[in-house]
Amino acid sequence: MSLRKIRLELARTPDFPDGSRECGYEFMAPLDRRGKLDPRNWLHDKGRCTVRRFWKEAEDEHGRLTHHRGGAWSFSYKSEDDDEPIFRFDKHKFVPGEYVSITEHDGIARPFRVVEVSSP
């Protein structure tokens, strides 16, 4: 499949019982034919694998999608201290309607729904 633009929006949480279209992530990532992250193609395209975190009433944050030994993935911003680990990111299919959990800067894991997967 190759490089895709993926949009995640906040799913239901106690603070956002209906979820939020104004909170989430847009990132570029290589996907295989099944819609899963492709670490081999990430090596070739990692400079293009960027992320934008958007959050209601906050400035956007910009960083990179990073892959670590052992298969872990994270969103990395200015330093390793602000990395956001993504639970079982390598196991998820990135197709609209699927869910992923991201541990954000505040240490809280929140659910996000895949709402769009498109060509860059």
C-alpha cells in the first residue's frame, strides 16, 4: 500500500462522552496491504512519517512517527521525554472505524478512532 495519511479523532472518554472531532492526530505512515504499519517501508520513508497533534483550544504539536526495537511505535516531538507510546500500534489495522489507544504527555491512555485513511 505504502505511505498513507491517517486521521485519528478522540473517542468517548469521561471528559468527552461523545468523543471529539477537535482532538486527535493526523500522521503519515507506511501501511501494508492489510492496513497495518509496515516497519520495513518506515525505514525508507521515516523522514516523511510526520505527526500533527491537534487539541481543542491548544496549539498544534508537530513531530514524527518513530519505531523502536521490539516493535514498539510512538509519536515523538521535541525530546524523548515527550514521546507518546502507542499501545500495540503494530497489531492494529488502520481502516475507518477501528480504535487505537495512545498514552499522551500527561500519562493517560486515551482511545482514538480511525476516521480517515487517504493518499498523501
